[in-house]
Amino acid sequence: MKAFSADRLTLPLPAGHRFPAEKYVRLRERIESSPEFAGVELCFPEAASEAQLRLVHSPEYVAAVLAGTLTERQVRRIGLPWSPELAERSRRSVGGTLAACQAALIDGRAIHLGGGTHHAFPAYGAGYCVFNDVAVAVRHLRQQGLAARALILDLDVHQGDGTAAIFAGDPSVYTCSLHGEGNFPFHKQIGDLDFAFPNGTQDALYLETLGRLLPQVLEASRPDLVVYLAGADPFEGDTLGRLSLTKDGLRQRDRLVLEGCRTRRLPIAIALGGGYARDIEDTVDVHLNTLRQALASWDGTPELAGSHLPGGH
């Protein structure tokens, strides 16, 4: 199974910044050091091109990010200080999700150990999101004739507002977001299916809701590819989450999604999304559990891959 990671590109942040950039390094190091993950092929993604970024983002915004000419207001909205490293890391983040989507169409499933930057809109970034990696990947795949229809299943604790806005009115992309109601973004967008959980929601209600809605979503979307944002921030120890799922509850969440796709023979690309636990190792544990479920839940039958390549329908 291919896993894409750009964490070797350092992201300079001021001391005390709450964005947990270190989690990506720790995640890769634990994968590399454990025989449990011997079946994972770690890959360094290529950077998304300017043309690919412009499939979603305005030429002016792309140019400002790459040249470092964002306004102070734009930088504040993103929440990360601009640097050449930020611009490059953001391009690699898009490239990682795009590569994971392409690998999933061949192998059945793949993962980007990053990504999920779903708050980025066409003309601006927000909430630690510079470019919308999933939106760019889906648009590119459609342009190349690799996936005519896509489901974006967003189980980060925050609504994928940028993604919902980008694909509003586009019947080829179904956006589904299960998120916390009393959380950022406080102005929600309208996707194809949105479900907001009250603060403090625990495993039982979350898993019952997901188990009830997931078959409906898969049936309604009829996707050639599922892109799954497996946020770690619904975890009970997350500082920005406001939900109360346990690690086991999140593991069951991942199993439901992966088994649902496997039984329907749907390729799935995973992006990790957010995670801001008080103890960074808790966030890493949740992300590793997602990887474990991806390894365990898939039988890797070769027929699936061919059926989702051009001319395979």
C-alpha cells in the first residue's frame, strides 16, 4: 500500500504555534520503525503544478501564495506565516493527495499522511489550509478522464466548507461532511449531505449515525473514487474538537468507511485532516489506527483497479 508524505520539508513556525507540524514527522518515524507497517511503501510526492492549482484556485491567489505577496489579512485568515517553505509544502500537500488518488485507482486504496486542507476556497485560504488538496485532485482526475464521479467523505470534526463551496452545483462530485455543530467554521456551507453533531458526542451516537448514513451516501453518489478525510480531531482529547470519541470509536469509524468501500469495490484515497490533541502522541495514534484499518480491511483484488481506469466501465 502506498503512503505519501512530505514531512521532510520543514515548516518554520513561531514558538508555541498551535499547528502540530511535528505530528507528521512522528507519524512517518513510527511507520518506518515498526515491522507492523512493512507493507507500507512510503513515497515523497511531487509538487502540484501551477496549472493543477488553477483548476480550483484563482490565478491571482496561486501567484500570491507562490510569490509571497499575500496581504496581511490573507495570511491571518490562513493562520500560518508565509515562507517559501510554506508555499512548497502546500504544493507538495496537494501533490500527495493527487498521488494517493491515482494510486487508489490502481491499487484499491492509498493514503496521504497529510492533506485534508478543506477550508481553502478558490480565492483564499483559511484555517491552516492554503490550497484545497482534495478539490484540486478531484478536478485533475476528472480532467484526465480517470474518475468521472467522486465522493468526498469528510469526517474531520470541522465542516469542509471550502470543499462544499467549490463543488456546489457540480453533480459529478458528492460532498458529505459529518462534523461538530458548535465549531469552526461558524458559517457552514451547504454540501450534498451535512450532519452536525452536538458538543460532547460520544462513540455510540457517532457510529450509529455514520452506519446509517454511509450506505445512503455511497448509493446516492455512485462514485468512481472515494476521497476520505479521516480527521483525528473528533478525539475526546483534542483541543479544537469538542466531540468525545475514543480512539477505539475512531478506529471503528475508519473500519466502517473502509469496509463499506471494499464491499462495493470502490477505490478509496485517504487524507488525514486535522488533529490537535493535548498529547501529540494521541493524534499520531489515531492516524496510525487509520493506516492499520486501511491495511487490514482491504483484500487487494486486482479486478477493482482495472474497472476504474479509462475505458474500464
